[in-house]
Amino acid sequence: MATATNAKTTSTKAAEVKKPTTEAPLTEKATSAAHEAVDALSGKAAAAESSVRKGASSSAQTLSEKQLIAQQKLGEYSSKTRALAAENPLATAGIAFAAGMLFTALLRRK
């Protein structure tokens, strides 16, 4: 009887040992597929990040250029306005008075 029990135990152990080995290829395939998917996603994410960084850099450079142009135009128009005010002080005072009256009239209506 002891021999029959040992034979059953041995065959059960052999079945348990065989069972993980039959699942191992499936696990390996799943692991390999997951690694490949992560690697592909990583490559796409790196390309997207690079594209976003280039776009942000380009936008920052364009914004800086536009800001410089705006500052130059502001200086230009400011100097032209000062020159016009210096040449025509009476007209400048009349425009300022009219603007003040219009502003006051708009504030009183509300």
C-alpha cells in the first residue's frame, strides 16, 4: 500500500511540475507582447514629446519676435504722438478736453 500511495504522490507531483511548464510559454508570450507594446508606445511618446518641445520652442521664439516688434512700434508711435503734441499744443489741449467730456458723459449715464 505504501508503494501505491508513493506512486500517486509522485504522479501528482509530476503533474504539478508539468503544469507550470505548460503555462510558462503563455506567460512568456504575454510578457513579450507587453514589452513590445510598451517599447512601441515609448517610441511614439518620445516622438510626440519631441514634436511638442519643438512647437513650444518655435512658439516662444515667434512670441519673442512679435513682442520686440510691438515694443518698437509703440516707441515709434509714442514719439510721433509727442512730436504732434509739441507742434500743435492747442489742438492737443482741445482733443484732451473733448475726450474728457466724452468720458464724463459716458460715466454719468451709467
